Amino acid sequence: MALTQKQAGLKHGFRSGLEEKIAEQLEKAGIPVEYEKKVIPYTTPETPHKYHPDFELPNGIIIETKGRFLPDDRKKHKLVKQQHPELDIRFVFTRSKTPITKTSKTTYASWCEKEGFRYADKEIPEGWLKEKPQVNKRK
């Protein structure tokens, strides 16, 4: 019996099939795959938290993969961006045209545009893999 994309991802330590697919893309590009290795602290008004980005490219770009982009995810990423403006966090969605809720006209893509995040669908754009590090932006 063939594994679903999600089951295959879980089997290899990933939480989703999309994460597994991104890891395979990075391997094919000759980029070492380090899943959720980086830890970024951030604070809500109530408590401190830690954000574990899915992947970090050698050029410092942080890749967060999302099939579902839930309200808590959106809140977390707004807080991380506010508290760590030096980080270049980008999303790879299964489908960026998905509405954030069943009744909303706002899509994952339009939310990213409004909040200043770059995004792509299904895989990391080759340009992101080849992009030079922005030394002046990093701490």
C-alpha cells in the first residue's frame, strides 16, 4: 500500500509531505538539509515562546512550509517579524490561493503581501536558492 504524502513525511521525521518534498528539493540542489535546527525566541504579551523554522538556506533565508496557515501561525509570524526584523522568513505553501478562512476573501498569498512576507507554491524558487546573503540585514 502506497503512503500518502503526509505519511511519507512523518515517516522521515517531517510533519508534512510538503516538508519532505522541500527537503528532497534541497538535497537535489546540493544544499544540506537541516530540519527545524534553528531556534528563534519570541514573546507574546503573555509568555515567551520559541519558533523552530522548518529550513534555513545557506544564504540565511528561512523557509517555512505550510499546507494549512492557521490563525496561531499567522499571529506567531507577525510577532517574530516584529521582534526579529533582521530575519528573512519566506513561506512555501501547498496552495497560496487558499482563503485564510472559509468565508474570507483574504488568501494566504494576500496575507503575506500585506504583512511583507515573500511566498511561493509547492517548492522553493530557484532564485531563492541562488540568492546572495544580505549581510547588512543580518545581526
